[in-house]
Amino acid sequence: MPKAGVFVVIAMAVLLTSCLSTLFGTKDSKSRDFDISEPGEGWEIIDPGEADNAYRNNLDQAILNISSACGEGRFQTLEKLASVILKQLPSHEVLEPARTATIGGYPGLITEVRGTIDGQPLFVRLAVVRTSSCLFDIILAGNKLTPSSRLAFDKALKGFRASSQP
């Protein structure tokens, strides 16, 4: 992947990592009690920025990150949360319509979109999850998403566990 492409992916991942922590005003706190399956071989842990955890796929340079926010913002609908997050990717088109899912025993919403940043394509898979006291977003973003990246996203969703306490 050209350096410009890597920069775009990293820049977008940084924007997306702050989604729940800043889009709903004051962030009460991050969750201290959740677990997620690590993506596995070929992924490296990277600086999560404002997110809780972040990983990069060595194969396609996709970024997988997990963010949490606990407090007032958790009362937003999952559709509204996904919409607010995806507004950070202007002129995106929906590739996979939002579908509800149970993620770790909690209500979730999963969607996939494609957009463009600085003339480069960016594919984003997004899952938003609400527990009784916190919101979580799990985001996979990259110029292309290989089967290994899609598998890591699915693995993260299947391995998501959270308590109801912030």
C-alpha cells in the first residue's frame, strides 16, 4: 500500500477512535470492565489514541479499534449512534444495510459503508453495542478489507463481553 494510503487509513482510524468519546459532549468515563477477542495472527497492537484498544492488520493495513463511553450518551438509539459515527465519513454509501444483532448478550447494530478520504477509498465496518451503562463501538477501517480483516472483526464481535458497570 502506498504511504499516502497508509496515512489516510491511520488518519481515518484516529478520527473514528474518538467517535463515542467526543461526539456526545462530555464523556463520563470509559468502561473498565469489558473484554474482546484479540484479532489474532498478522495483527499488531497499536496506539489506540482515544479508543480503548486498537490493532493493525499487517496484510491490508486495516485498523480495528474498540471504544467505550459510559454515562448520558448511552440513551441514544443505536441507529442515531451509528449515524453520528458515520457522519465522519462524508459522502459514504451503504454497502451492508444496518442490521440488529445480539453482541455479547447486548443489543447491537452492524453496518458497512464505503467512502473516500483524500481521493482514497475507505471501507468501514461498524458495530455499535449498548450495555445498561455504556456504549461500545467496534470499527474496522481500511482502503480494502481482506478476508482476514473481516474475520478479525467477526471474531471481535463474537468475543465481546462486558459487565453492566462503567
